[in-house]
Amino acid sequence: TTGASATAAGAAATTGYNVSNRIYNIGTVSLWGVTNAFNCYTAQCVGKGDHQKIGHGVKAGYILNCTMLLPVVVGFMVFARPLTSIFFPADFTGDAYQYALYYTSFWLIFVYVQLVGHMLHSYMRSLGQVNVVLWITLLVSAVRVIATIMLVPVMHIRGAYLGQVISWAVDAVVS
């Protein structure tokens, strides 16, 4: 490719990825809210010494997160075109739009992988295990960078998206 077309491809990928992250952020608001509530509940149970309720809270947190995320994620996937179009000029269908559309209609569902790690991080933080969370976060960040660097040359934007999902999976397993 020429320098100009490589620059255009990079700009489209960057824009598509940024829009994908905006859609992700909108779609996962309930995940952060429910998890914060769960975090407070767990910390209160620990403070009170009522460890039996912690197990109930973990189960309720997972069920509530899964339940609240489902309509949002499915709705975003079903209405991916109009949702993605909000972030672009009318009738725009260029590469950046296609990248964001692909993320919304295919990759967003993998947020359920992130949910596992995120809930476990919250649980560990509420137990005062902040150092453990810090080290896991550093490891997972390194995994994401390495996976993305390795996958993007082969898979292009899909490599960036897959790198994200791989880091979420590693986070869930390690956590």
C-alpha cells in the first residue's frame, strides 16, 4: 500500500476502534453499577463478620449482572446499524463505520467474559486484596498489549478486538 492509503486505513481503524469503545462503554454501564453495589455489599458483610451472606451476594451479583447486560447487549447487536450510525455522518458507510459495526454486532457479546474477571476483582477489592488485583491487572494489561501486537498484523482490526477478549479471558482465569 502507499503511504496515503496506509494512513487512511490507520485512521479508519483508529476511528472504528474509538467508536467501538464508546458503544462498549454505553453498553456496560449496568456492569459497573451492579458490580459497585456488590462490592459495597461484600465489604459490609466482611465488616459485620457475616461471611455466609458473601456467597449469596456473589451469586446475586452474577445473576443480576448477566440479567441486566443481556437486553442491552442483545439490543445493541440487533440494532447495531442504527446504533453505530449515531457516531458517523448521515449515510457514511466507510471502513471506520464497518469496523464499529462489526464490533457491535459480533464482539460485544464477549463482555460476558469480562464480567467474570470484573466481578472477581470487585470481590477481591472488597476483601482488601488490592495488591492481588493490581498484579492481575498488570499481567492482563501485558497480555492485551502482546496479543494485540501479535494479532493486528495478521487480523487487522479483528486482532485488536480479539486481543481485548483474550485479555478478558486471562483475567477471568487468573482471578
